[in-house]
Amino acid sequence: MTLRIGRIAYLNVAPYFHFLHEEGFAGEIVSGVPSELNTMLAEGTLDACPSSSFEYGLHADDYFLLPGHSISSIGPVHSVLLFTPGPLSLLSGEEIAITGESATSINLLKILLKEFCGINDVSFKVPCGEVEPLLNGGQSALLIGDRALAAARDCPSNFQITDLGALWHHFTGMPFVFALWILRREAVEKSPDEICALAVQLHESRRRAFANLSDMAIQLSDKTGFSSDQLEKYWRGMSYDLSEGHVEGLRLYFTLCHKYGLLDKVPDFHLFPTL
């Protein structure tokens, strides 16, 4: 069986994919935003994907997690950003424009506002058009991924930018896991050898990426609109591990999602045995 895997169309996954083919991966790679890949993973049209943590929480019994890998932050993440025309304390009763690209980040914002900021009456809306014009017109907005990086560079100077990774760490002291390498249970059962090989290939691709990060940043700079220094700083600021501390942070997130009715239950963690 040839694996079909997803690739989030954001710069933060580059360390996993830049050398993946050179490390021997011969399957199909499908690119999309997190919400698109979540749907494909849930429907079984993808075998594996670095997918939204919230997607795992929704359908944990259908999945395994690939140990040791995530897309996380321990403090600022720089690409999951809330833009507001004033301090967070003035958000009560306001509407926040969202892209709908990632349920993990939207639900993280809801939790942060309710649990830690005492703000319970904010509404969220996916507009018909792009979020950025609304932001430029003065409305609060949540952006993620490369669009958040660009908006932070270009947004009105009077706006406050709140990094959700930093805010979570401020209140909890824990990492926040935005995405996990999620495996379909059927793929694990049918193709355990291919999954084991993928685990090794991802590990080596990531290792090579960080051993050659400056060169990788230079190669990708012209295609992205960000300088090589910006890209290298961005990747070095991310956490790609899945340590015990990461799992504890993720368990707290799921617990709070359950508390506020976003998840029916706190999911169990099913780790694929790679050894």
C-alpha cells in the first residue's frame, strides 16, 4: 500500500516535508488548509496528516498518534494571532472575524477568553469574503498560518496583537499543541510497515531541516515573501516535539474543551508503537 498523506499549506510544516522525498517517501502528498485536511482524514481519503489537535479530540477512536512529532509552541507561536483595536478587556459583546481554517485555534481562543479572561459574550463569524479587509477596517480578527504572519507585518499600527501560544503559556505554563501527526486506524492496521517507515522518514527529514535551516530558509524565501532570517527565526521558535509536557498541555486543552461543551468527552491518547 502506498500512503496518501496531507500537508498543511503553511510554512510551519516545512521542516517535515523539505527532505521527505529524499528520505525515501514515495507516496502521495495532498496540500490544503487544516479544515480541508481534517475532513479528508475523517473521511478516510488520507492515511496520515499533521492535522488539527481538535480533530483528534473529535474522532480519537478512529486514529493513532505518531509519537515524538507535533506542531507546537512553548510560548509565542507567531502565526496564531488575535488582532484587536484595543485591549482584550474591551472585547466583551464584540464580534471576531475568523477564517474557519482551524478549529483548534478558534476553540483555543474561546477557552482563553472564557477560562482565563472572564469574557463570555464574544461572538465569532466567518465572513463571506476575506478576513483581512475587515481587519484593516477596524474589526477584531483571528488569523492563523502564513496569513497571520503577513497580517502582523501589515496590520494597522493601532491594533493590539495577541499571540495565542504566548497567552496559553502565560496562564498555564504548558506547551500548546496546535497539530499532531494523526494516523488513520485503518492505515495502521493495513500498512504498519509503511507507517513505521514514514515515522523514520519524518524524523530524518526534520533532523536534516534543522541541520540546514539557513539554507532551507534561503531556498524558500523568494517563494514566500518573507526574508530568510524571518523564516529561520520562525522555525526555531516552534516546537516540533511531542514530549510528556506537550501531552499534558494537550490533555488540559481537551479537558477545557469538554468543560465548555466543545467536545463530548476528553479523548484517550492512542500512540502508534514505532519501536
